[in-house]
Amino acid sequence: MPTFGVVERQQKDRFCPILPSVLVAVKSPAQLPGTLEPLEILMKLFVRRFLTVLVLALLVARCTDQPTAVKAPAGPIALRWAQTPEFTARTDARTRRSGTMALTPPLSLDQYQVSFWAVRGESRSVQINYSSTIDTETHPFLNLTTTDPQFVPGVGELALGDSVLITVTVDTSKIGVVLEPSGLQFGTPAQMKIWYGGAGGDLNGDGVADSSDTVIEAKLLGLWYREDQNEPWTKLGASQSLAENSFTYALPHFCEYEVAEALLEWNVGW
């Protein structure tokens, strides 16, 4: 996980931030051929989060006179929908030699799920789109294609032509999905593409889409996964398209995924 700042104790009752390398390496404005705006934005993000952790440390210190350590949560900040979306899905759950996709009814407003049969040795896909009150357009959210489901937990290995029912559950508050059956393994990885344009450009949740969000998108945003709710989030090496506002990744197995901003990690000694 990217780490842009660490707080170390240098002297008694004093905190000294160690700046990220991109900041330390700058010796003079002449070394920067372009604008300083991205650097200034990173500095603002750094200072804001440093002050947040400092306040947290002071509050903890007031509650106890024992030596303690405070560490901010290591999990990422999930990207959230700008407006409550409505979803539709297209699947090729029925065998079609033409390769066309069948339109399914809109996803249930209660469950926000769509299911289709994946067959070992055959290409099967689902495309989930969304619309909201932001505009009148329909936008892509998720495309998932499988060709080689190999091992189903609790069932065993699939033979060529065998099938497994796949369920995609969409998170309606944050931009993420749960793919089931959890732990389903693939011989040839499944291909997933997820779009995050539904955040409306506001990646830090301050209600405004500005240059800070541009820096977050380029430097801190990523695709993350966890095996279950008791496990930590881990960042994936997904391919990002800034032009399409999307991530693409080859899935070796199923679990939970979300688009999120990496957090700074802090260690505060008291």
C-alpha cells in the first residue's frame, strides 16, 4: 500500500513528519519544469491527515496516563456513488452462437443482484450499467467475462461443459461488488472491468470535483479486494484507464472488490 507519510517521535512532546520522497527530492522550483499545483495538493493532503492523526493522539493521551500507540486504520477509503443509481444488466446466460447478449430485467431494488451460469470451456458474460439523476445517460459499471471456472468450493473441480451459477451483488453506497460463489477458482482468469465514473469526479467526498480529485485519481486510487469481512483490504495491480475512469483486472478467483483511495499510514508514539 502506498505510504506518503510517517510520523516518528524525534523529541519529547514533539512530532516530526517525514515527507514522502516526491516532496523531499524537490530542492528548488527550477527543478520543476511544470506547475507546482500537484505538489501543493499533495502537501495539503499530507498536512490535513497529519493534523487529523495528531488530534486523535491528543484525545487518546487525555484518556490515559499510560504509554500508548495510535495507528490510523490501514484500510482504504472507498469511493462512493455521487447519486443513488439504478442498474440494468445484460447477460449471455443462455447459449447463443451469435454471441449476442440477452437483456435481463433491472436488478432488484432490494438485492441489487444478477446471476448467470458460467460454463467451463464457454465464454459467458454480464454487463451491468447504471443511470442516475446526474444526467439522462446510461453508463457502464461492470463487465465480467468467464471462460474457465475450474474449482467450486464445497463442490470440487468442474469438468469441461460443467456449469456454476455466478452471482454479482452491487454495493449501492460505495463503488464495489461481491462476486459469488466466494473462492471460485479459474484456470484461465476471469476478466473484470469496473468503471468509477458514478462518483461524479468527487473522489475525496468533499462535495466538489476539483484538482485535488485529479491528483487522488492519478496517485492514490486503486482496485482493492478482500476475501471476507474479517480480512483486510489488499490493493490489486489492476490496469487503470484515466480516460475511461475504469480498472481492468484478471481474476484468479472470486471475492469482494471495491474502488478506493489508499490511506496514509501513521505510527504515533506517545
